[in-house]
Amino acid sequence: MKWFLMPKVVVDKDLLVKVAGNARLNLTDGEIKKFLPQLKDVFESFSALDEVDINSLEPSFQPIKLENVFREDVVEKCISNEDALANTPHKKDGYFKGPKVI
């Protein structure tokens, strides 16, 4: 089964003008004559990909296999509120005290 087949595209002046318009380019007649054979070469190069046998390949949606790199969540003893606030002079009612923000 082929995952992607390049449709046959007729590469002509109209296609080049349309692509240039999508790119917001205003091509002159000289530029169109210069770029038309180049665009045809690009499409011919990509059409060679249609001949590659990919039937035995799985699609790759991620370049690198995804794995869970996180450790298991283990419940441990937590630091007490008093110990957390022990080294700060800025505390009030069991919380860190900060500047007033309005």
C-alpha cells in the first residue's frame, strides 16, 4: 500500500504564475521562461519517489521513538512547614511574606 502518491501535475506557465502568486511574487516574462524548466525538473525529481517500494515500511509519525522518561511517583516524607520557613525572617501565619502587589 502506498502512503503517498504524487499526483500527475502539468507544469506550465499557468501553474508557475499561480505558485508565484501564492508566494506574492510578481514574475516577469523573462523570469517565467527561466524558472519554468527549473520547476519541471523539481517535479520530475520528486516523481522518482513514487517508484520506491514502501509496502513493507511502517509510517513514521515521530522521528524518534517516544518513551516515558519520568520515574514512578513515589510518596516520601515531605518537609514540614516549620522547617521550610525556618531560615527566612519574612514569614507570617505559616506562609512566606512578600512585598505588597497592587
